Amino acid sequence: MPRCVQILTRFDLGGAHRIALQIAAFAGAHGWESHICAGPGGLPSEFAGSLIDAARGVHGRLMSVRQVARLRREVSPVDDMLALCELTHLLRKLRPDVVHTHTSKAGIIGRLAAHLARVPLVVHTVHGWSFNSSQPRVLRRFYLELERFTARRTNRMLTVCETDMHTGLSLGIGLKDRYQTIRWGVALSESASRAIEPCGSNNVDGSDTVHASRVSTDTVRLLFGGVFSPPTAVEKRAARERLGQDPDSELAGWIGPFKLQKSPADFVRIAARIAQTRPRTRFLMAGDGMLRAETEALAKSMGVADKIRFTGWCHDVPTFMKAIDVLLLTSRWEGLPLTLMEAAASGVPFVAADVGGVRELVRDGLCGAVLPPTNTEGFVKETVRLLERRADDLDETARAARLAAERACDVVRPLEAVLSLYRASL
């Protein structure tokens, strides 16, 4: 049985982590022995155990989830060297046919470990580059040189959007013939969801054995995103009620971890401006993280604390998407945000910052407006425009968004492409 290893810096609730787990699940369902390696931390404690349990029970195939104790997001020469040694030892023990790294830190250390362990195929997915314009020049240069160094020890560089591929090549990261763009997607039907969801009850031997039957449906939905479709009027009302919102109000949403990259404060500023002229509009912010308290304080200081509901980590993204009328993405940098594809598949238009591969989605017909990051005036104007269209042509917008999603956002196609890449190495 061929063997593959996915390596993450840590388990989070972001798109990169969901993609890595989907690949592990899909490979396990198609005759591969799958392993996942990740550092500690990341997920809130109430979700961490159940999500890892979900990842282990994949269609009756063997899977192990290994913690790399010294692998951490923060830069630490001592911990980073120890993580490299730990991961190299683990890979020599597992002897995988493929190592596939995700996220920046795991991408650097994981590829070096795979090189030292003489793994036949080393693959890295770029979910947005480790360097960005917000970093000090010296730090940005340091990360750029690391990316160039590890790219020379990588067999295949996968990007989730063409923009990231062009950026890498323009900066001398890797060779053109090693790049491949595989755009990710979301589940548009129950059959697609079943193709990636874990099931079965066989487990790895040893002290970390768990039973997939312990994993709830809600946990599986959280881990793999669920199935996205435009809501009926009844479903929309039910989703609003579940989230404690007025079924007849205008509702703008934001979803993601509360961190600098996602710029949650920008959403609050936009909400405050909209509330001045549209007092019936309400706002949902789903997520958590280090900037949540600061963001809530900003909402209070701007007088919109009563209009913004902070939901915490979102257990059910399809229900969130069914509830809202428009989605805002205020990020400062991205790869290809899954949230926009989830919105389109749910018939929800979006207003998004022009970062990463966002413009590629609009080019392909997904319904939304793309603006420079931090352009508060532009975000306010476009959000209001979409809210005003809500009563007139909501069904037409939903149909157009869904049609574009069906063309561009399939989840099974990219999984098949990754597995084909793996098989070519055997």
C-alpha cells in the first residue's frame, strides 16, 4: 500500500488545513495509507480532539495523526532545528512515497526533513506566500530566500491560484516546469461531500487508537465544510432564527480567524459607516482569535456593538451562508479564499479585497465586487448596492452565483488531480 504524509504547522480552522485533511481523507479512500503531522496548538481546545479524531477514521483505511512537539508558528532557531530533527526521524521511520506540506512554516521545515529523509516525491501547496507587503523589508527578504532555498528541494509546487504561481516565478522561487495550479473548491452536493468525509472504524495500532464512531456529524461538517447550496425562503428564515437574527433584516457577514491577515477591524469600520444610513442592517462576525477582544472594543467605541453579533467559531458554515445577504472579505493578503467559493455556492454575492487569487474568481463569473484592501468607502458603496438589489433580483443573483460556482468550485476535481500527481511518482 502506498503511503503519503501531510504536514501542517498546526491544526487551525482555515482553508489550508481543511484542504490537507481532505487530501488525507481522499487518499485513504483510494488505497493509500495516510498520515498527518502537525505541531501543537492552533485549534480551540473544545474542537481539537474531536477534529483530530475525525481525521483518523478515513473510509476504513489506516491513518495516524502525529504531533511534532517542536513545530511551532513562531520563529525560534532552537525549536526549528529540533522540529527538523524530529520530523526527519519520523519520516525515516514512516518511509512515505509522498510528503505533501501545507502552510509556510511546515512548508519550510517539512520539505527540508523530506529531503533529508530521501522521500521520493516532495510536494508543497502554496496557500499564499510566507512573505507579504506588511512585513519589514529585512524579514520579507529572509522569507523570500527561504522559499527559494526550499523550492530547489521540492519536486512539485502547487498553487491554489495563478496569481501565486506568477508571483513565485517572478521572484525566482522554483522552476516553471515544477509548478501546477490546482484551484480548490467546496462541496456542491451530498455525493461530493461523502467523497471527502471520513467514515469507517479501522484505526492505527497503538496508544492513540480512536474510533470514528465517536465523531459527531457537526464535527465532520466543521472539518470538511459541509454542502453549500442556495437556500429556499424557508431555509433562509430558519438559518436566521438559528443565528438569532431578524428574518426580515438586511444581513452582512464576515467569517474567519481574528488575526492581522483578515483585518476584522476593517469590517467594523465598514459596518459603522453603513449603520449611519441603514439602521435596519445587521452584521455577523463568525470566528475567534487573538484580535477578537480588540475588535469587540472597537465596535463598542464606534457605537455599533448592538448591531454586530460576534458568534465565535462557526460550527456550521453552510447555515451561516444561508443566513446572510452579502459576504465581506477584508483580508490584507490571501491565496484563494474558500469563503468566497462557499458564498457563491450558496447564492451569496460578495465584496472582497483585491488580494491573491480573488480577482480570478470574479473573472470566472462569481458574483462580487473586488476593491483595494482598506478601501472603506468602496466597501461601503458596494455593500449597500448589493443590499439594495436584495429585494429586486435576489433570485437572479443567487442563480448566477451558483452557476459560476458549479463551473469553478468543484471539490472532487482538485482531489483527483492531487491523487493523480501522487500516483505518477510510484
